[in-house]
Amino acid sequence: MDLRDKRIVVAIGGGIAAFKAVEVVRELQRRGATVRVAMTASATRFVGPITLTGLTGTPAVVDLWDPRYAGEVHVELGAWADAVLVAPATMNLLGRAAAGLADDVVLATVACARGPVIFAPAMHTRMWTHPATTHNVERLRAVGAAFVGPVEGPLASGEIGMGRLAEPARIVDAVEAALRPGATDLEGVRLLVSAGPTHEDLDPVRFLGNRSSGKMGFALAERAAARGALVTLVSGPVALTPPAGVTRIEVRSALQMREAIASRADEQDAVVMAAAVADYRPSERAEHKRKKAGEVQLTLVRNPDILLELGERRARLGAHRPVLVGFALETQDLLDNARAKLERKKVDLIVANEAAVGFAGDTNRASLVDAAGATALPAMSKHALADRILDRVRERLGVEAPPERA
Ligand code: C5P
């Protein structure tokens, strides 16, 4: 009875999964919630408002102009509810919500919600994987909405794919999680993230470097902190402001980064190496600025591979901590190289990036490669990708977690 005294609006969208909203309402009630229902006009084609009215004991609202609600129905439901659950959320509904429309009772309720809004999407796979949907989900997440599902399984079309409504019990779990005060699924997890390039000095004014912006590592630090982790961000030289609540350690060179990380690794639950660490450094750093002198030959020596050292040390100790995540930026044979890296560096997860996509921008397209296989993700913001990576870290840590996170 975890939802005792909670008031939940179930807002039903017009998809075949609408009939399952009945089961969701029942499950909410079983856990103690008081439920009221709003429906889009098309939802009523799949499930009758009378059914929902009967179940909840209050009229299911479909029409913004319903005379039983003189005046303020568009505000009233959202203000009444402790949480608004949109189930099923169709592609169209997600698009309208992301655009900030409020032209029916479902969207007006979402717009006026004073508590958390949880979307349980259900649609055909091609609609779910459509870039417009990806974008709309990100926009809604960015304004704090939570998502549960969809899941993979048989669809109404008879095909098997991603897009099925999550199970009612899982949906209601997500409502509970969203209502838990300060619900954060990485609470207390100690996480070290490295970010940015390293600069390998040639002399007091010149260095060898690379174009890493640091944005991926900073996004990871920001999302992890928002999810309750205790974050240490070891960053090379970047022009970014560290997220609030994160301990930042600034370094320049690979050797400094190695020192900063190795000295803290044992106390971490997880280490995510998002930094583009230089593989080589000049064999010597001139004390004074080098003079022009015709042709110059530089001798470079290998830098230590920080991640490899962490992986080998962990293996030597027979330990499972810290969870280790590396990145692989490749221009060819992305997945083969990522798998090889996973094994060679003895880490838990490799985030494989196409070099053309990820470096300076705000979006990234990556595959997550672990011992169980590779998952290709669609292009998404670095923050969204950070969340996906952190989900894997959480799984690896076996931290008890809400089923879906905002
Ligand atoms: O072998 P490669 O450089 O492609 O591996 C990339 C991964 O290894 C990244 O996670 C990077 O942060 C890490 N790395 C490291 N030390 C190095 C080079 C890369 O930890 N010297």
C-alpha cells in the first residue's frame, strides 16, 4: 500500500494499449491510490469512459468543455493530482506534450501538473525509434518528466519489437519511484569520471593535445550527481563549468591524470574514463621556449594507459570494484575494436563512438559493448547518453533502483 493517500491522474492516450490502462488503474488502487482519469478523444475509441468512470467512481474526463466541470477542468485535474501518469503515451501525444500544446484535457492536465509526470509510451517500433520521438522524449526528460518503458515484445501488428507498453506493475512502480522524496537511484555511489583532453607539454608555451571538448565527461558528472552519486571529476584542460555538487580535480597531462585517478580509484564504486588521454608525450619538456631551428624531430614516448592499469589491478586483486567503463573512439571497425578493448583492458563496458559524430558537439551516437554483446543506441544528447551509461553502471553495481528514472 505504498500509494496510500496519493492522488493519481491516469491520462490515457489513443493507442491499442489503452485497454491496459484499466489494469494500471486497478493496480494503482490496489496500492492505495485514489485515481481519476482523463482521456484523449481517440483513447475513447479503444476503451470506454464508462469503464473508467465505473472503476474510479468519478467521471472520466474527455472533453475540455464537459459541463460537469464548469470552468477549470484543464487546471483542476493537474492541481488535484500528486502525480500524472500518461499511459499509454502515443507518438502523437509525446510530440504534442513536448511541443507544449494543451489543446485537450490530457495535455492540459500534463501542463498544469504540480507533481511529477510519468510517461508510459506504447507504439509501433518504427514510431518509437523515429528521430522525432527520440527528440521529444529528450525534451520531456529535460523538463523533468519520467519514463517507464516501452519494452520489447509482441506488438499489436503481430511483429515483435520495441514499443510495447511496460507491464502495469512496473508502471505503477515508476509512479511510486517518482513520488518518493528525493528519489535518486545512484544515492551514495562513489563515481570518478575523467573528462577532456590531456596536454603534453613540449616547452613552457607549446603542447601536443587533441580536440576533446570534455562535454561527454561533464554530462556524465552532471547526470550522476543529479542521480545522487558522489562525483569526482578529473578533467584535463577544457572550457566548461563543472556541474554543481561535483568535486573537480584539474590536471594537464596524462601523467597527472593517472596520478589523480590511481590515488583515488580504490575508494570508488565506479570509474568512467571519458577523457581522451594522449597516448604519447614528448620524451622531454624543454625548460625554455624552443627556438626556431630548421627541421625539428620530436621523440615521443608512450603514456601509461590509465584504464588498462585500473583493469589489470582489479583483475590481480580478483575484485569487482570499481566498475570500469571506457570509451573507444574509432574511425573503422568500431565494434570489433571495442570488443578487443573490453577484453584487453579488462573493463566492464566500452562506449564505442564513431569519431565523426561525437567529439565537439552536444549529441553523440554510440554503442554500448559489454561481455553480453553490443547495443547500438540512436543519436542522442550527451546527457541522455550519460544516463544510459549510468544505467549500465547501476546494473553492474547491483544497486537497488527504481524501474525507470526521470
Ligand atoms: O586504447 P584507447 O585509447 O582507444 O582507449 C580509450 C579508453 O582508454 C578511454 O576510455 C580512455 O579514457 C582510456 N585511456 C586511458 N589511458 C590512455 C589512453 C586511453 O585511460 N593512455
